[in-house]
Amino acid sequence: MGAFRLLLMSLALAVVGGCATVDPLEDPRIEAEVKARLVAEKSANLTRTGVLSANGVVYLSGTVESAAPRARAEALAREVRGVRRVVNTLDVGPPPQPATR
Amino acid sequence: MRGRRALALVFGIVLAAGAITLYSLPQIARRVTVARIQALTQRPVSIDAVELSLLTGRATVRGFRLGERDGATPFADFERLDVRLHLPSLLLGHLWIRELVLSDSTVRVVRRPTGEFNFSDLIRASATTNRALDVTVDRFALARGTVTLEDRALPESRTWASEQITIEARGLSTRQGGGSAVGRSVTVGAPVSVVVEDLRLHPIHLRATVTMEGVDLTPLRIYFPPDATVVLARGRASSSITVALDAREGLQVDATARFEDVALARPDGSEPLAVVPALTAEIAGLGVRDDDRQLARLAVEGTMSVRDPSAGPGVRYPLSTIRASVSDLTWPARTPGRVDVLTSVPGGGRLTIAGTVRPPPAASQLHLRLVNLNLAPWAQFVPLAARVTGLAEANLEINEPLAAGVPARIEGSIAVNRITVADDRRELLGAQRVEARGLEVHWPSRLAVKRVLVSGPRAVVERDVAGAFPLTRLAIAGAPGAGPARPATRPTPGVEVTEVAVRDGRLHWRDETVSPAARLTVSNIDATLTEVGWPLRGPLGVRAALRPPGGGQLRLSGRVELEPLSTELRVVAKNAELAPYQPYVPTAARISGAADLDVSLVVPPLAERRATVRGSAALSRVDVQDGERTVARVERATATGIELDWPQRLAIGQLALARPWLLLERDPRGELPLRGLLALPAGAGGHAAAGSVKNGAETIAVTVAKISADEGGVRVVDRAVSPPFAVDVQPATLRVEGFSTLPAPPARVDLTGMVGAASELALRGTVAAFGGPLRLDVSGELREFAVPRTNPYLLRQVGWQSREGRLTTTLQCRIDGDALSARTQVRLSRLQLVPASSRDEAQARIGLPLGLITTLLKDRRGDITVAFPVGGRLSDPRFDFRETLWGAIRTVAVNAITLPVSWIGRVHFTPDSRIERIQVDPVPFEPGTATPTPEGRARMTRLVAFLDQLPEARMTLTPVVSSRDVEEIKRLGVEAAIDRAAQEGRVSREDAVTRLIAQHFPGRPAPATPEAAVAALLERTPMPTAEVPELAARRLQAMRATARQAGIDSARFAGTEVAQREGGPGQVELEVVEAEGPRPSKLRETLRKLGVPLKGAGE
């Protein structure tokens, strides 16, 4: 019986979490906070990273010089409150190219 | 008898005359001799006494003195000269001296500063004297002779002496040879002997052998030039010289000389640089006849060692063997001569000279070959305070007639391999090979070189903290024997080099005057200089290609005039990296990128302090970084039509920026890092006016006909607000036409771009005189900007947040000097605001909550459209843009709200013009009914219009049931009871009233009139507690029904508790309230209350 209740509760939480809609205030705030954190990062060159937040999913785009700043950008984005997931499409290449956004 | 007597008389007279003559003959001879010598020499002569013995042919001269022409300085003297003549031979014209003995003679030779000797006049005089008679000297002896040489040509006069001269000669004659002589002396402290054989006086013929032993050479150092870097420190010489002199055959010399313990040292007397333990020189067949000279053989053989400068004191290179011979030489050349030199060179290396020398016009062939000459031992003779190493080689051919002096043309090469010049720390200069070819020598006036090839040169040029170049000190402070500058004592031969070629050079520049110290390396230097010469004759042809620091390529071609310095160059650079020049950028920003350049540079003589540049330039991948962060970037900036007339103006035809990007950031302290990053440090120069370039005291006028920026971007990040604000303006396009720092027509500016994801920005107008007072006239538009992005500022400024909304605004702004005049029209669509703070700045400043204000400002489409002006004097210290903006907003809000509110009521203001409250006229109803009065209907109509125009506006309705309503309800109840009683009793209304009075007031007499009876019944009727709320509800329903009929959502009327009042009309009171925000999900609210964590939870 206990296991059944646990299963039900898990299903309910999954449904609730999956169907959860994000406050319309959140995406602009998340986007701005991620950008601000990337810009404030002193140890890596992430100022030109493209950032888009949609329903709490943050998409990172552009080019960074190595894998380390790529990982750092992702970590910084994850730290922002309200971020559900980070989709890291940053390319590792020689000179950083301007982001699309 | 008489005859005898006469004969005796004559004899006596003759005898007397002879006696007299004999007695006076010495005096006569003395006088004649003095007179004769004076006539010959033009010098004063004195003879103390002359003794003659005619019978024996003896003569003695005592006290002979021959002076200089000045009459005061003695030249030669002797105490005694004994001469014994063979008198009879005089009768035959033959001066036969049987014996000539000279004692205690002294000759004082003087070399004057002009180089002329004090006996030169005697030689000239003797040259014109013909031999008069034959001379024979059977014996000549000189005892105790002395010859002194006073050399006044030296800087300090010096006197040499040859003393104790003795000569014993026999058989000297002009008639025959076979004479001999032996002489000895002590010269400069060394014994010198001379043996002369086969001597004939005239024509001169002799064979002599001169032997010297152990002559100290040290005194000869005074004959070294005063500026010589090396002088003779010590040495001894022994020589044997055989001289054969014949009047017809000339002079033949054979000599051997042995030099021992010869040392060469610097003038300061330090450790000898070179030591020659033993050196033998042999001269065979050196002949001099008239102007011809010939040398059968000259051979030198010996050893030499040179101090090793890289080792400690006293350490020397191993002894080197020197072996050289020259044979069959004639000078000027007449017959083929053979030269053969083979020698090892101290410190390493081998020198060979071989060939034949032929008399001109035939060509002589000489081949000089020098291999592996180690320069290190010889560098100490170079006036440099540096270690010089390298291996020199020469391969020279002379194949042309030899004239007097140095051969005019020398074919071949002189080269130094692996040359380095180092100070005590490291190498400063070096080259793999330096080679000079095609030498042409016109000694001493000119040296021409066809080509100098410098392969693999490298140099380290340093500038220390004080700005000095230590490299220059190598040749100045460290020069051996350095002292006060001496006047040039020798003419410097002119040097002409047709071409100097540099291949694969490298230059390291280290500059400690900047911090951090600059480290720049220019590599792959290939350069060609033509028409190089000294003294300077004209401009140098320059053509060079090199790899600038960090990469890329730079090419130079043109002319460079050195005296005075001026240039005409074309400079072409491709991909020249900028990053290495970072130390010279007076900001904290790190700048990288690459430059392309194609310009013509003309620099007239430097004294004119001007220059012109024409051409184009471009920068690629320019990245401006703050630490690791990129704060600005331009993919490519191209300037064409550059016309720089330094220091007056810079004109650029077109400046095109491709994909420029800028980070505009405000940090948590509210400061702009970019400003600090680009600010010049204190002392790095004043702030230049916008768009101008400072050059000392002068300002260069800058004009750019067209500026374009395509695919640009700006990331605006404000971390001074919380949460931070960030938005990208990208892509952006900028066009500027007619930019100028001069008083000129305004520049046209056109800016378009995307702000955020979908907002368009357009700005256009004119900006005047970037170098002068600002004159700006621009209009712009921002479309569909997402208002929620501004939440950080809304939260901070007004305490509200936007959930939704789009901002479209147009701006017209004019600034003339310090006068600001701007008008902004703002349209806010679908704006949804929610309070996010207890403090509402809008309420504090305007008087109403921001939500209510926006509610009242929204039109029937839900848009807010306002226009407000902003103006003022920017230079006014009281001007506060924020306050000005708030004032404009308040004015606009008040005006916008007052009009619609006037339809339904009125706005009340505080003394400081803030809105105190909004009063809405209530809707009156007929007493006790839900029917509006006529006035109520009119108000209701206006209310509907108000709500129709302001669709976001909501109302709270407060139904007021008055005592008149209650009275009316009660009256209606009594009337209904009367009607029921009349119908049930089938009686009249009056009877029904009477019955009801009797029921309610038993035992009381009925009132006198029906009205009094009804009044009594009303009094007895209790309060209608059920009917009052019902009446209020009906009234609200009536209003909602009216609104619905007008298409107004009845939900915008929110009812409240019923209010009951004494007196006054029954009515519905209204209050304007702001729109409700979107309601959060009830399910989420429930889960949140249960403590279930949710993704994407808002603030």
C-alpha cells in the first residue's frame, strides 16, 4: 500500500512538474541574470555568449575558445534561480564569433 | 861677385817671403776654410786654429764648430781633426789624405715638427756641388764621436743618442774601391757595429753590415699615433743588415731581424693584449735605384699569442705560427713578383696570400684567402666594451695593373660568420654571416662595395627604465682609451655601397620605459638598401619586408634621406598583430587584432614637423578585453581615402565597421567599467575632445565623409539593479555622413537595430560639430519592446513589475548647446503590472498606485498612449533628469486621467498637485426600487462610456440603502397588506385599513383619517431586513444589466457590502480600482502551500 501511494505521488509530481508553466516574468529575468553572470565572469571570455530562455530552459549559443569556458558558461547558467535546464550549444573554436542574439 | 850678391839678396827675399808665408799660412788656411764652408752651408762656422806643416803635409784643425742658420744653435763640432796629406799628389789634382783622424766630434740632428731635418739644407746644397778632384783617404779614424737626434715632431720632444762612436776606415778613395771601415757605437743603450767593405767614395760604392744587439724597442712607443688603441709595451730587437750601395746599381739591402718579447698593450698599461715571443724577419734583395724598388724576398716567421678575452687574466690563446714571404717584388711593379704568405692567426684562423705581381700595364694576380679567423682575440683592439666573436674569412682576388697605392679593384668577398656582439649579460648583436662583395678601393679617398649581404642578423635593442639605450654605451663608455674627443687626424675614406641586402633578420625590442615592459620581435626581415654611402650623398633606396611582432607582414619601399632625415615610403602591412603593442596602449584594456595598411608616407625634413599619409587602412578581429572578457570587438574596420596632413587634419573618405560589438555594462557599484578601462592614466595626456586627436598643443581636425557599421551589436547589462537588466541590441546598423570636428554642416546619423528578440530601434537625425558644442536633432522609434525586460528598473523605480506589455515609443530630441528639448510619445500595449514592493513610487509622486494609473491610461484597445515633453538646461546644476522625467510623467498622467474621470466624477488634488483621490458620482435610484432616477440613468450612461473607453478600469460598487428606501419598502408593505385585506374581506380600502388598525392596535380607537391610520400601520411595521439586501442586489444587478447591454463585462463591477444610511437618496457608490492581474494557477498555489517544490517558480 505504501509503495502504491509513493508511486501515485511520484506520478502526480511528475505530471505537475512536467506540466508546470513558468511565470511570464521568469524568462526575461532568467535571460538577464544569465547574461549578467556571464558578463561578470572574470576568468573566462563569455561576454558575447548568446542567451535565450524559454520556459526556464536556457539555450547558450556562440563560440568559446576551449571546453573550460564552455563548461563554465553552463555552470553559471545553472546557478540562476528558475533555470530548469541548460541546452549548451556553444561551439569550441578559435576566435569567438558574434552570437545571433 | 855682384851676381852672387844679387842672388843672395833674391834668395833672402824669397826666404823671407817664404818665412812670412809659412808663418801666416795657417791663418790664411783657417780663414779660407771658414769662408768656404760658410759659402757652402750658409751657416756660421768657426775654427779655433789651424796648424799646417807644408813639409810634412800635416794639418790640424782645432775647435771646429758649425752652427745652425740661426747662428745660436750648434749643429756639429769637433775638438781636433788631424790630416796628413800627400802633397805631391795635389799637383796632379788628387787629394790624397794619408790619414784623417777626428776626435771628440758631436753632431746634433734635429727633426723639426714639420718633419724636416736640420741638415736638409746641407743635402740640397751638396746635391748641386760637383766633384772637383779625386780624393783618397788612406786612413780615417773617428774617436769618441757622438750623434744625437732630437725629435721635435713628437708630441713631446725626445732626444736619442748614439755615443761612443768609433770608426776605423782605410783605403777610401774616389779612384778605386777596396776601402773598408769598421764602426762601433752604443745606440739607445745597445751596441751597434758597422763593418763596411769594398768602399769607394765616388761614385759611391760600398758593402756594409750593420749589427745591432738587443735594442730596446720600448722607447719607440712614442711613435705610435696618439689615438692608437694599442701601443708597444716592450720588446727587443736584434738585427743584421747588409747594405750594398753603388752609385749606378743603387741600394741593395739584405737584412735579418729578430724581435723578442714584444708586447702590445692598451695605452692604459693594462695586461698586454698580444705577445710576440720571437719573430724573425728576413729581407733579401731589397733594392732601391732611383725611384724603383725591388724586393727579392721578404720572409717573416715567428710566433704570437693573444690574450683570451673570455678567460681570466693572463690566459692566452696558444702560440700561433706566422710564416710569410714575398719575392720578386718591384715597386712600381716592372717584373713579375711572387707573394706567398701562409700564417696561422693567433686565436685561430689561417691566412694565405699568393700570387704574382707584374709591372703595369700588365695585370697582377693576387689571391688572399683568410679562413676561420677567430675575431674574439682581436675584438679587444676594437673600441667596443663588448665581447665580439665570430669567424672571419676573406677570399679576395686582385687581377689588374698595380699602380702606386692600394689596388683599385678587389674582387671577391670578405665575410664574417656567426658574428656576435655581447655585453656582460647576453648577446646584443649577431648575424649568421656578413659578406661584402665587389670591393673597389681608391685609397685613401674612396671605398666602393658592390654588395653587402647580411644573412640571419639579429639584434637586441633595449631601452632601460631611464629611457637610455645601453647598446650605445658599448661604443662610448667602454671604448678603450676613451677620453675627450680628439680632432680627426686622418681623413676618413668615403664608402659607397651599391646594395646592402639583409636576409632573414630578427630584431628584439625590449622597452622598460613602459609597464609591463614591452617585448617586441620583428622577424623574417628581408631588406635591400641601395645607394648607401658615407659621407651621405643622397637618399637611400629602401625596400624591406618583415614579419611584425606577433605575425603578419610589413613591406616598405621608397626613399629615405638621412641628412636631414626625410622619407618617401609606401608602407604595406597585412595582418600585423596589434596585441604585442599592448604595453604602449595607455589603458588597462587588452587590445588584440590585426592591421592592414597600404599608405604612402611622406615625411619632409624633421625640422618641419609635419608629415602626410595617403592610402587606406584596416583593422581585423579587433578585440578589446578587460582581463579575459571581451568588452568590444570589431570584425573589420576599414578606412579608405585616408588623407593625413600631420598635424593639421585627418580626413577619411569612408570608415566601414563590420560586425562591431560593444558591452555596455554597469557594475554592482553603479560604475561603468568601460569608462575606467579606456580612461588614460594620470599623466598619459589630457582628454581629447570627442572625435579629435590631440597632438601636443595642437588638435587635429578629423573629418570622415561616411561611417558605416553593419551587423553591429551592443549588449547592455546593468548589474547595479536587482535582478540585473540585460538586453542585446543586435543586429544594428549605423550610418553617419559628414562627421567632422570642424564647424561644419551637421552629420547625418541613421541607426537601426533590433532590441531584444523582436523590438525594432530606429534613430535618425543630425549631430553637429563633434569637436564643439553639442548640437543634436534626432528622432527615433522603438517598437514592440518587451516591457517585462524593464522589470529591474520598474521594481527599483516604482516598486512594480510588468508581467506583460509591449512598448513602442517615438522620440524627438533636440540639444543645442546645453538646451534640451525632447518630446516622447509612448504607447504601451497589453501592459500588465503587479505590485512587487510595499513602496509605490508612483503613488508617492503622482498620488495614485501605478496599477490604477495605468488602468486609467489604457484606451479601449488596452493601450496606453502618452506623450510628454522633457526640457531644460543641461548645464543647470538643478537639472535632474530623473526628476524632470517624473515631473513630465505626472503631468501627462494627471492630464490623461482627468478627462475620462470628468465623465463620471472628478479628480481631487493635493496642494502639491498630486492626485488626492478620484471621486466618482454615485448612481441614484428611485427610493425603494432598483430603478435609477433620471439622473442615475444619465450617470450610468457616462459610466458605461467611461468603462468602454477604459477597458482595464474596474469599479467597486457600494449599494447604499437609505432610510427613504426603507420607508418606501415599509410603505409598499403596508399598502400591500391593505390591498390583501380589502380583497380578502371584499371591503373598501378604508374598511381594510380600519380592520388592520383593529388587528394591530386592539382596543385603540381608529385614527381619525385614513392617512393617519396608514401612518400608524407604517410605524408598527418592523424593519424590512430581508428586503434591504435584496434591494441592494437588485440595484447592482440593474447596473450590471445596463453594462452588459452596452457590451461592458459586468465582472468589472465588483460589489461590496450594503451600506445603510439615514436620509439621502438610495444609490450605488462607485470607486475606480485597478485591473486584477492574472491569477496564478490554483493547483500550483495549492501545491506550493503543501510545500511541494515546483520548477520555474516565480519570485
